[in-house]
Amino acid sequence: MRGKSILRHLPNTYTIENLNYQAVEKRTLKDYLFITAKGLGMGAADVVPGVSGGTIAFITGIYEELIESIKNVNLGLLKTLKSDGFAAFWKAVNGNFLVALVAGIGISVVGLAKVVTYLLNHQEVLLWSFFFGLIVASIVVILRKVEQWNLANVIGLIVGVALGYLVTLLAPSTTPDSNGFIFVAGAIAICAMILPGISGGFLLLIMGKYDTIIGAIGDLNVKILGFFAAGAVVGLLSFSKLLSFLFKRYYFFAICFLSGIMIGSLNKVWPWKHTLEFITDRHGKLKPLIQENVSPFAYEGEALLMPAIGMAVMGLVLVLAMEWKGGGKPEKA
């Protein structure tokens, strides 16, 4: 028996096997503005090397629709466009949803890249605290939706925790600056960006390309961004098919596995860190390269314990508000 969606979708819901186009067509401009707002959250999260935009999609109730919509992008759409016209093509690709979401992500990445970078440099503890609270609450909310606990689901959870934790322990490496590697980095990073818990920004940092891509965004370097985007498209279309298969055939196992990755990734978003090694960015500024988690009482800087707790609670409340707004379990389409 396949499980139900995690949160209610606007304005109704759909089945993962086949989008409920009747429900999609009922969406209003307000609904699409909400989807764009969720895209803003996804873009802001992906800029932070440790938080995944997939986590935001997961907790805001659009994750399954996003995966299914991406999976539907294939060469068969060209036949649909040729034989049935643009309207049928746009409907098949769930175009309004994707445009609204991608617009939010794009605006956020371009507009907030410098803001998030500033917060990482000047309010690191508070920023990580907010995301820590947000992810912890998300894990609790999502795991409460698992209706079948068996050995396979427990194993999926454990494997996910191990994978998420091991990724956070990877050390950054020196990699080539060729266009080909930028393409590969885009394909790898985008897979992480749609996985809750694993940060595409963090994997870019591991591959030594985080500063390159952030710099290209700030400078609007079309060449670098073009190769990165091409790799992202290839990786996204390929990986979405695997995720769609898991949701169709092994729904609760997929939920447990993805939740486990989020649990393991908490090692990366712990607010209080001690930097063991720095790296010099393209502007000649020192950036943390290798860090270890410490107690707030052993933190070398200003611990900001109470404000940090307040930010964590804010993240927690935000997730609970999202669940409350979702209204519980949706009806089947």
C-alpha cells in the first residue's frame, strides 16, 4: 500500500503516479504566488553550503509534484507539442508550476546570494540555528507521516542517517576549472539540491567549485553559468526518474531514507563550529574550509546562546505552521 502525500498541496492534491490536472487547473494566481514564495525559500537554502533546497520543497508540500513534473520532461513532449499543440504540451509538463517555482528560485539565488553570504560571515551562529531548528522540526513532522514501520523502513532510515553524516565529513578538494568539470559539478550539485538534507552548495564546496559558481552568479558570468546549468539539467532529468520510481514503488522506505539523510546532515548545520583550516577566496578573503562542532560553551566567539535558541524555535514554529496550514492528510485525487 502506497502512502499519502506528506503535506496538502495547493489547492488540492495529486497522485504521484499521475498529476491530477483538474486540481492543478483550479489553481489561482494567489496559489502560484505561494509556489513562487516556496521557490524563494528553496533558492535561499541552496545558497547556504549545508542546507538543501530539497528540504524546503519537502516541508512545504511541493516535493513530490516537483519530482513528478521534472520526470515528465522528456523527448515525448516534443511529439505532444507537434501533434496536440502548445496547450497540451504545457499541461503535460505542468508548466505553470515549474515556471512559478523556478522564478522564485532564480530570484532568490540572484538576489539573496550576497545577503546569505553576508549572514554566513557576520551572523553565522544565528543563521545556522534557524536552519537547525527548521530541519529538526521537519524530520519530526515527516516521520510522523510514516504509517508502516517495518525492518525495511528502519534500515532505510539508518542508511540515510549514515549517508547524510558521511557526506558532511568529506573534505574539500582541488579540482580542475575546465568547462567539462563545471558541467559535471552542475549535474552532481543539482542531485543534492533536490535531495532533502544533502546540500548542493556543500557538495560544490567539496568539489572546490562553490566560490566559482557563487562568483559567476554575482558577476553574471554567462559562460560558467551556461555549462553549470547544462550539467544541472542533465543531472536533474536523470535523477528525478529514480526518485519518482522510489516514491511509486517504495513510498514509506523513500520517506524514511530521505528523513535519515536530513538527520545525518544535522552534523553540518550545528551552529557552533571551530574552524581548523581556512581557504582564500577569489577576493583574497579567508573562508572556513574544515570545521568541527563544539559546545556553545566552548565556542571561541560570541555564543549568542539565547538568540540562537530563539532562531531555532522560529524555524521550528515555521515548520509547524506549514503543517497546520496544510490541514493534515490530503484526500486522494
